[in-house]
Amino acid sequence: MSTEEYKIDGKDLLSRVKEIVHQGNVRRIIIKNEAGHSLLEIPLTFGVVGAVLMPVWVAIGAIAALTARYTLVVEKEVPPA
């Protein structure tokens, strides 16, 4: 498993999370505020798309309105070599 971190503005948060989810090899996304506190953890499994994620998109939209900067921590599945 590999981990990547992205610093992102609140206005771009939802679109960036959607983009990351569509990459397909993501296991979990953690959204942290500027102080480094986790606001939302999104565990993802294979095949989770569409209407199932609608409540998640709403929650991310609400979080994006709270502050200006966030850190996205993305855990990706790495295929065995």
C-alpha cells in the first residue's frame, strides 16, 4: 500500500476527490484540515461508484465550505511485483 498527500483549496476539494476515486486503485481517502486533524475518512472498495457515493459527495461539499486549505491523504493499492 502506498500513501500520497495533496494540499488543496476548499473550492477544488470535491472535484479532486472525484478525480482520485475514478482512478480506481484507491483504498481510502482521508480529508484533513489545516491543523492536521482528520475530518472525514472514506474507505473505498472495488465497485463503489455512482449513487452509493452520493452522501459522501454531499459531506465533502459541506466540509469544503468550512476552511480554505485541506490535505488529502490517499492510500492506494499497489499490485505485487
